Amino acid sequence: MRKALLLISLLMSVVFTAFAQERTVTGTVKDAAGDPLPGVAVILKGTTIGTVSNVDGYFKLSVDAENPVLTLKLIGFADQEISVGTQSNISVSMEEDLTELEVIVVSGVASGTPKKKLSVTVAKVGSDQIDQVPAISAAGALQGKVAGVTVTSGAGDPGSSSRIQLRGSTQISGSQDPLIIVDGVMIEGSLADINVNDIESYEVVKGASAASLYGSRAGNGVVVITTKRGTKGSGKTRVTLRNEFGMSSLPTKLKLNNSHNFNLASDWESEKRYTKYDGVTYPDGYEGGANKAIVGSRTPKDDMFMDNPYSRNFDAQDEIFKGGEFMTNYVAVSNNSDKTNFFASFENTAQSGIIKETEGYDRQNFRVNIDHRLNDKLTFSASNLYIRSKTFLPGGQNASNGGIFFETLLMDPDYNPELRNPDGQPYLLTIDPWTNNTNPMYPVWKEENERNRSRMLGSYKLDWSISDAFRLDGQYAFEKRDIKYTSYNPYDTWTIAGSDAVYSKGSLYQSNTSNFAETLQATLSFNKKFGDFTTKGKLSYLFENNQYEWSETSGNDFGVPGTPSFDAIEGQIAASSYVSQVKAHNYFAIVSLDYKDKYIFDGLFRVDGSSLFGENERWQNYYRISGAYRISEDVTIPGIDELKIRAAHGISGQRPNFSAQYENYSVNNGKASISTLGNKDLKPSRSVETEFGLNVDFLKRFRFELVYANTVTSDQFLEVPLPAFAEAPYQWQNAGTLESNTWEASLGINVLKKKNFTWDMNVIWDRTRQQITQLDVPAYLTGPEGQDANAFYIREGETFGMMYGRTFVKSLDQMSSQLPEGSTVDDFEVNSDGYVIAKGTEGTPDEAPILVRDEDGQPIQTQIGDSNPIFKMGLSSTFSYKGFSLYMLWNWKNGGDIYNRTQQWLTRDSRSAMMDQAGKADNMKKVESYYQGFYDANSINEFWVEDGSYVKLSELALTYNVEKAVLSNFVGGAFKGVKVSVIGRNLLTFTNYSGYDPEVTTNNVSGNQSFAFDFAGYPNFRTISGSLTLEF
């Protein structure tokens, strides 16, 4: 940003008149880092005589005074006065001025606008903020840097993208993901493959009012990404090389039960390979695992306490998790000449993840950006990005329900990881002789699960400067995505048939996705000053075309081994496919008025027509009005550098899914029947937002912003049940309203700024409350698909994100209202855990928690948790001393409950650590069945709701920039910059949550990432690395 400001200063600097003088003063102007500063206005104080420093920071000025004083001015830097005395050559170092740094915003507005003149909320994150710790995912780079932005990396696995949510939820059933625009390309894929090193800035258009410019695709807000271009270092070629290498690891392991409640053989201690139980006869040479030659079964202890040891305590987490390598290699070349500038880069990233026997994620990015001035009126710009990535996914027989992670946690601690299958293949499948649990490492080793992804993003723009006031530009942009997923089980794969391990003949599954999205836009812009009025505006037309194709093929039983082809399948081959095409025509106009730099008005109107809208609702209108008053331009307040109040009101929307407006049919036994009735009146959801903001810069070192936003999103897309006489059981309708209220605050502080030491801090805070204010369907519970886990209650008047489930009786007063027939309250007591049980049963096999029931004896469903945090905060801090800098980013989430399904299922299989009674006093011990009472047959209940609060050190970097004086004497001064860094990501987490990481979301709760549901997903891992950056 600073370099861009220097160029602006060059354009804005005054041409000063020079006269014949008695002597000449020369000098060099540099910044605090020692880099030359071009465009510095050097003025002889008290006169209009002056000059401007060149690209090397050099200036030459004739003076006639005996003791001249020079004033140096540059936007973004503090003014300096230098007494020259009798010197003929001087060297000046200028310090940045926090209050003078102009942040220019181009998203959601008529044209580039200084942030101090914005009447809506648009946050900007520059490359200086993301280069400290380049995020592995482009979405992750926003974490903790913008108030009102929630970034979660709940998926965890290599190559997955973090999820972004701006302010409160806008969809009851659907994604909260914002519209992402990269160099003018409205991308359909995720940000997982975008290279952070190429990014110049993010502009986050958070609310519906600011996002109104983007109409029916912007109901969840907009994130606009601008990549780097060859605009720095006029006339010079710059080369940047960056290499980073590090290791990833699991930050913490789950605590598990290391005891059991079975009788041990009298000589059990003599056997170290497996646990020897009383009443069981083992075959000769037995070392562990399932074996039909085992005679007898385990017998429970009389007291049923799980306090007997295993012969060995082997944590399966140590077997499946590994330290994984992380590496990125990056090279960029840029040049800026008189007519042409270009930026080209290549990045190779390899992230192996933390699962053994998997290769993780590999990616290569190729970028070329070009800007060419055809003549004084015409400029052509092109942005091109090609991405190729490959992800190796860990397999497993239970991949849809926790996969290998859950299966790992279920393994008893005495299993032997070195046992092999009968044919010598590693990782014995039937690892447990007493249960049906299998070895999760076998499918990880045997199966081949691979996703190959290629993407091409292109944007081409022709800009015609018609006159000083008018500009016309046309832009064509596209994204092409191809994804191929393959799952291959070889011919000789072991599998379970009944209770036996047998060979399968293998299987093959392939899916192919092809998506081509293109836009064509023409825009006429106007910028003119009339006296005290500055007017900006633009008229634009945007055409969108999106074609999507998907197909899948699967088959079982290969005829011959070693041939992963459908031609080799002997069994039946199944296939299906899907094709869609979406078109849209959009028109919009926006105008901005600025009176005397203090009264600002903005208005826009947009019309969208999309084939996704119902036939009777093809065209939809959107608008925005906003205004700002810069009080500090009218009133001088001591210590106040900038004081602005603003307000905005606007509408944006979200488009329905492709099939929602059409009849949908299902085929069963060769007969087609309608499953969903079409809807010609289906409209996009409509987000109406009113926003108020306050901006204050004070004492030349503080920047404060406070924002309140109320957003009402009506016309929610919901599948509504229809009466029995209707043609179909369901229809997609606009049938609900969701309202959210958000407070956001941010504070930037220049704590200390000395010659060799600086300290800068940035604090963000936000709080959101959201409620379902209208619901035109019966209340319902929703949750992760396929897990019988409907924990989140959707009903009118309810807080969005509220958990409902069963509860347990905790007081005798509660018990008195549901006494069994023939019982009195004296027949019950409260145990040491605070739960009501039958009197006299504590510590016995009869001890059991009691569910709260209604008068009919049915368990009551009531509120048990709230996934919404009380508030979120982020704190970033940068200390710099000479060539050293220390950067850290802390994130704090206060409140927000998580449903811990992982622990619930561990209790079902007696693997939860709380069931381990070893070392407890006898009067404090509980039996196995007592804890399994809380498992409650997999029902959602209050026992598994945990506080998800945490404080996390998300990013840390210690960097040394080699000083210019050292570089000038090294390799003939070939290097312009050398930077060495030690980097940490996800380093520390302080929390009471019992899972791997409290940063949990569930992406498949009707597509909603707002709900927190933990079910043994890929854990977020810690990465520690070192990097070396060379510039020449």
C-alpha cells in the first residue's frame, strides 16, 4: 500500500519553480527501512521554491538563504523540517504517519474512494498484514483481522478451505458463504487453491447495504481479492524467491479410557502381547486380534468398575497420526515500464497432513498479470491463473460417520499394531477379538482415494478514457473447473462378511465435475468536480453464464487383479449424471456526491434477472442509500484527527438452487413419481440492512470504528410439506425470515514509534444475535446428515443456532413431578455428580441417571445449548526493532456451545476417559452402565453440550530483515532484500473443551456452517516452519 501511495504522491506533487541561487543542496530521502522514497516534495521553507525526489530518493535544490530550512512532505509520512546550515549534501529518513495513510477502497462503491470518505462498511486487509504469516488457505488469511468476520477451519484436512461468514447468518437452510471475486472473476470454487503470496489485498464488503451493488448474489456479503501486479519499482525488474519448510503435528490428543471391568487371568502379568482374561483359552502362538480358535469369553467383575489394567497401553492416536511435512516454493517476477507492466509467479505447495500412509495435498499455481497502455486513451489488462492440485484422502469403512478418526478412538489400548493379515498385508483388519471394530489403518493403507482438481481463472479488461470526466470499460472473466475423484479398492482387499474377514474382489468409483462460468460486463464511469461538489457515478450491464456437469460411475468385483478400470468389472456398473445451465442479466447504476469533503451521499439501484428465479419472478430490484458527515472537517476538536458518522440502508439477495423451481421426480422399480412440486413464484431471498457507523482517528496514533447493523433476511428457501391431496409431498417456497443484530468495533494503535523500535496493535471485537422471526413451515430439528443428530431447533421466535434435546433430573423437586407409580421422593437421592438416582444405588450396577419426562412418560425436548458465542475478539501485535520483528495474532471466542458427539459415541463403546475408574477412591467410582445411561441410545441430550470458549495463538512470526548496509556488501549488492522467518500456525489453544479443537463447525447441517457439532472430523493441526525470502 505504501508504494502505491508513493506513486499517487508523484502524480499529486506540485511542480515547483526554481530560480538561480547562490548554492545547491543535494540529498537522499529514505524510509525507516532504508528504502529510497520517490515523490517527496522538498520545499524551501517560507517560499514556493521546491523540487521532488526521483525514483532513487535523490533531490537537488538551489537555495539562497544563509541557513535554509527544508520542509519534506509525502502522503503517508510525517512532515519533516531539516535545517541545512552550511551542508551541501544531506540524508533524510522519513517516518510513516499513521493518520495520513490513505486506504483506497474500490469495492461496493462508484469508484476508488478513500476510506475516510466511505458511507458504508468495507474493510481492507493489505499484503503487509498477510505477508507476516502467509496462510495456507486464502480464506484463512482473514482470520482475526476484520471485525464481524468469522473464519473457521473445521474441516482440518489438507487442501480444504476455511469457511467465511460475514456478520450474522442470512440463511436458515443453506450456505453462509459470501460471494468471492478474484480480479473480477466471480469464482464458483473455494479459495482453497488460491495462492496467498499473490494477493495484494482483500476488501470485505460485510453487510447487505454495502453489498447491494452485487445484487442477488451478495446476500451473504462479498469478499473482493486483488492480486499483485507489476506496478512497483518503475523501470526495474524485481524477482522474489520465497521458500518455506516446516512440520505439522496434532496439538493435543484426546484422553481415553485405559481400564476395563473384566476378570483377569491369574497369570495375566506374564503376557505382554495381549490382555489375558480369566475363563478364556488362547491358541498356541496367539499374539492378538480376532481368532476363531479362542475359546470362552470375558466375564465382568462383580463390582463392574472399569479399573482393571490392560497388559499394554498403546494409544492408537500415536499409530495413525504423524508429524507431516509442509513446504512451499514461490517465485515471482515483475516489471513496470513506460507502457507495460507485468507480474508472473509460480508456487508449489505440498502439505502431507498428519495421517500416516497418506500423501496429503499437492498444488501448483501459475499466474501471469499484464497491464499495457495501448495509447493515451486505451489500456488493456489481463489476469490469468492456472491451478493444478491433487489431494489424497484418507479412506475408511465409516467415512460418513467420523471415518478413520472415530474408528481409531474405539480401539482398545492393548491392540498390536504390528500384526498382519493372513496373506502378509500390514495392519490386521480384525484387530479386536471381542468386538466388530476394525483396524482403521488398513483401509488407509489399502484404498486409493484421490481428488484431482484443475482450475483456470481469466479476466480481460479494456479501459477507454473518453475524457477527463468519462471512462468506458469492458471486461470478460471466466472460471473453468474440472474435478475428478477416484476411489479404488484393489482385487485383494480384506473386508468383513458377517464376523469373518474375507477377500473382496475390489471396487471402483469415479466422479467427474466440470464447471464453466463466465461474465461479460460493460461499465460507463463518470467523475467530475463542480465547484464544491465532487460527483462520481457509473452505469453497468453484467451478463452471467454458468454451465455445470457432473457424472458418477461405480462398480464392484474385478475380474482380474491389478486393473483399476471399469472394463475389468464383472459386476453391475451403475452410473448417473446431472447437467445445469444458469444465465442472468443484471443492470445497475450508482452515484456518489461529495460536498466540500465533508457531506457525502451515495445511492444505487440494480435490477437482476436470473433463470434461477421462478418464471413469475424473473426480475428483482435492489437499492442502497447511504450518507456520511465528516464532523472534523467542520469543527476543530483538540486531539481529534478524523471524526465521521454515517448511515446506510440497502438490499441484497441470495439465489435459490437450480432445481428448486422445477418439478423433481424419483424413480423406483422403473416407475417415476413426483417428489417435489415446482414453484413459478420462487424468489431470491431478500436481505434488508440498516447500518450506522462511527469513525474516530485521534492523537495521531489511534483509529477507532464502531458499527451497528440490523439485517432482516426474508423469503428464505425452505422445503415445505404439502397436504396429502397435493401432487407432491414437498415444494420449495419462500417461507421464513431470519433477523440478526451485529455490533462491531475495531481499534488500531500505533503504540510506539521510535527510530529503531515500533509497536503496532490492532484489536477487533464483534457480537451478533440472530432470531427466526417468521417460519411458514412446522417447527423442525436439523443436524448433520446421516447421523441421526438433529440437535438444532428451527421454529418461529427461536434464536438461530439453539440446541434442543433431552435433559436429566438434577433435583428432588424435579423428581417429585414425575414419580413412578407407588414411589415417593424419598426413594431417590442426588449422587456425587449432581444427578438424581434411585436411593441406595450409587456406586452399584443399578445406578443410572433419570430423564426428565412429561405427564405421558415421554422424554421432554428442551433447550440444552446455544452455538452462538457471546462475543469474539482478535488481537494482532507487531514489535519491530531494527531488522527484527515479532508478530502475533490471538483469537478469543467467548461462549458458543458445541455438541460433542465424539465423546457420546466413545461412551457407547466404553472408551471415554471419564469411564476410567483406576486410581479413584471406592466411594467415588461409577460403573460402566451409569455412564452409558448418558449415551442414551444416541439421543441428543444435555450431557454432551460443552462450552466452546477458547483463546488461541493463531499466528506467530519472528522475522529478521537483513539490513541494507549488509546487503550492499554481499554478492556485489545483488540482493535488494533478504528476510528470514520462523513461523507458527495454530500454536496454542487455551480451552476447557474436551475435543481436539473447539474451532468446530458442521458444514453439512443443511449446508450451514453456523452450527457447532463435533463428530471426529479431521483435527486442525499445528504447523511450525522456517522461511527464507530473497529479493533482487
